[in-house]
Amino acid sequence: MNSPVIREEKGIIMSALLLFSLPLPAIIGIIVAVILIAAIIVLYFLGKRMKKKQEEQEQYLASNKQTVSMLIIDKKKVRFKDAGFPQSVIDQAPKISRSMKVPVVKAKVGPQILTLIADEKIFDQIPVKKEVKAIVSGMYIQGVKNLHGKAELPPPKKKNAFKRTIEKLQEKAGAKPLK
């Protein structure tokens, strides 16, 4: 007397036996493929969640931005916990970011000397020992406009030997216009 439940159990056992009848490299390949697919799915959903949080933070920064005139005293990249921020600010930061290097700007805003965090994109554009108009949201510098004088661009980065050789070969071949 074979009931449907017993037949179903036999089917599961048979499919498991078929899996083990495969050669070992095939079984390992299947397991690795399943793990990779699961990791990709998890990363996809985590990425969507992180993107949503980032958009919310950008909206918050945009709603609180102000234009402030300030004298830049110093700028450097230091670890977050060594930057000189108040303990309450350090406690609010995620543990991972406390050991990361951040672009820090010391500036005189009115009578106060403040330590601010600059955006990575504009950190190189900030002139030292000059007065600027900065777009600030809380303690985060989002943009900088020079108040007096011309904007000083940072010196161009030196190219390594490989890039110089490629550039010379492109110029000789006529693929790139001469400067």
C-alpha cells in the first residue's frame, strides 16, 4: 500500500541521491553558484535601501543649507575621531566611519573658529588662508565660492610613466590632438 506521502518522500530521496551521484566538482560548482546568486540578491536589496537613505539625507541637507562667509584657516584629511569634533558628534557617528579619514576644514565664521567637514568633491577647491562664501548645512560644507581674487585650481596631478608613454604614442598616431 503506497500512499501519496510515501511516494513524495521517495521522490525527494531520489532527487537527493541524483545530486550525490554527480561528480564532486559539479556538486561544488552548484553550491558555489547558489551562494553567489543569494549574495547578489542580498546586495541588490541592501543597495536599494542604502540609496533610499542617501536620497533622504540629500533632501535634508538641501533643505538646511545656508550661504556663509568664512575665513579658511586650515584644511586636511584626518581620522574622524582625531579631527577635534565635540564628543557628542563623535558618539553620533557610525563606528565604521570613526576610523575613516575625512576632509576637515578649520574656519573662522564670525568670531568663532569651527571645525567643519567638507564634501570630497570640493575639498581640493577650498583655498587656504582666504575668505570664501561657502554653502553650509550644519557642519558640512557643500560648496565654495571665492569671495576675493581668482579661484586657484589645484596643480594637476603628475602622470605615471605608463600614462605618459600612452599619451605620446597617441599623439604620434594622430589619435589625440597636440596641445
